[in-house]
Amino acid sequence: MKNKFLPILTLAFCAFGFVSVQAQTAVDYMQTFSTEYKAIQNDTWAYTSSVSHGKSARKVDKRRVELITTTKNALSKAKSSKGFNSNTEYRDAVIEYFQISYDVLNEDYAKIVDMEEISEQSYDNMEAYMTAREQANEKLNEAGKMVQTAQKKFADDNNVNLIAADDDTDKKMEIASQVYKHYNEVYLIFFKSFKQEAYLIDAISRQDLNAIEQNREALKTTAQEGIAKLKAVKAYGDDRSMIENTISLLEFYVQEATIDIPKLTDYYLKSENFQKVKSNFDQIKEKSRTQKDVDTFNAAVNDMNAASKTFNATNESLNTQRGKYIDAWNRTAQKFTDKHTPKL
């Protein structure tokens, strides 16, 4: 999500059209590291991007394991290299980058794979999962900055002119970082209400009136707060699709909690009342039943039947609308990331 990498730089020489032996040697020296560095950088970008781009970290874990091996080999190779004219600053920076990359892939992302398994169990779990990914990628970002600084210093010290390549991975990662920053901010607002509605649906399935009321109020509050937050979120460029689509979904949740759920609750109350009336009615011997007893029983039957009809219609409508809004949200999110996330 905040996967930022630094430029892979092509090399050119200054000094009036000729290249000195020392400059050529310096370029060769830099190239021995930059080739390996670029490969690791691109592979890491491909992996972290795939995880951030909706693919399961568990499903692409084979790629992570392979990258760990590649990075470990690059680290060993770099450690065996000597300095240039007794100066090891650039080499050491590359070594540290490989070490950080190895640690992030081997440790941080191993935990992220496990966290993904329980991320959807609660809002707190999801927030922790996204934060862990963000922090892991920030470590790679800082390591990349360190290499860039060392690379520039080495080039300056050895009269090598660096020209940034047009398709640098770092530029793509900078864009991707902003894309996923926006996506994550909106997603967490969406997920909080999405999860709260799941708690409400569970309470309805259990016909737990107290839990229904508690979760209904919580959904209404969460959705209203989410709408207010979304209105303060800045669009990604001129693209407000994620914001507007999520607001539409949360407005559905507000309507559901405010208008529709009470209709479902009413059925449970009418059904509960009917059972009480029926129990009392059944205890009265048939010859002892008064017209009032019969009228009370029939009224309870009619109330429950009417409430049942409303319940079924409301429940069917909610299921239809919920599916429509969730599908629209998923399509919008996929379109947003596909449109704005750079590809290698």
C-alpha cells in the first residue's frame, strides 16, 4: 500500500565526451550492485503489489518464499564484494537494503500472511492487518532512500553522472503508494459498517431482539459517522468513485437500520405476542371461550400474518439491495485500483 521504492538509475559520464579509466571502473563497480538491486526491487514490487492489489497473501506465498531465497543470495554476493578504492559506503548501503528486504519478507510478511487469515473477523483485525502491510512497505521505502543517497554520493565522488530512467520502479511505487493510501482510507470506513451489518444479520438469524436492537443502533451510528468521514476525504486526483460509491452503500445501511430493521423486529414481537395469546387461548376450554377471547386470538393471528408478510417482503428487498450495493462497491474498487495502479 505504501510500497515506495527509489530510482534505478542509468549511468552516463560527464567530462567533455571522454571517459577516464577511473570513471569507467566506478561505473562497472556500481553496475555490479545496481543490476542485483534492480532485480530485487522489481521482484519485491511485484510481490507487494500483488498482495496490495487484492490477491491473497497466502495464495502468493510461494512467490514470497522464492524472493526470500533470491534476496538471501544477493545479500551473500554483496557481502563478498570489496569496496571501491577502499570505500565501502555504497556497498554497505546495498547490503543493508538486501538485509532489510530479507527481514521484511521473511519476518514481517510471514506475520502478514497469518494476520490475513483473521483480518475479516473484526474491524480491529483488519486495521491491524493493513497497518502491518503499510509499516512493512515503509521499511522498504526507507531502505531504498538509503541506497539512493549512497548511490548519489558515490557517483558524485567518482565523477559519474546519473540519469533517471523513464520507467523507474520508484516512480510507479510512488503512484501506487498514493493509490493504496486512498483505497485503504476508504476501505476501512467501508469495512467498519460492513462488519457491523454482519453482526446485525447474525442477531436477526438468532432472533435475539436485544442483540438486534443494539446492533441496529450501532450500524446506524457507524454508517452515519462513516458518511461524515468520507465527505472529508480528498479525492484521488479527480476520481471520487471510491468515496461516492461507499457513501451510497453507507446510506443504504442507514436506511436499513432506521426503516427496515424495525419491520423485521415487529414480526418477532407480533410472533412472540401470538404465542402468548395462543397459549392462554389453548388453556381455556372450548365451551368456556368468550367472543372476546376469540377476537383477541384472531387479532393476534392477523397481526402476526401481516407482520410476516411485511417481514418476507422487507427481507427480500434488503437482500436484493445489499447484493446490488456490495457488487457495485467491489466493481468500483477493482476498477479504481486497475485504473490507477501502475503495471511493470
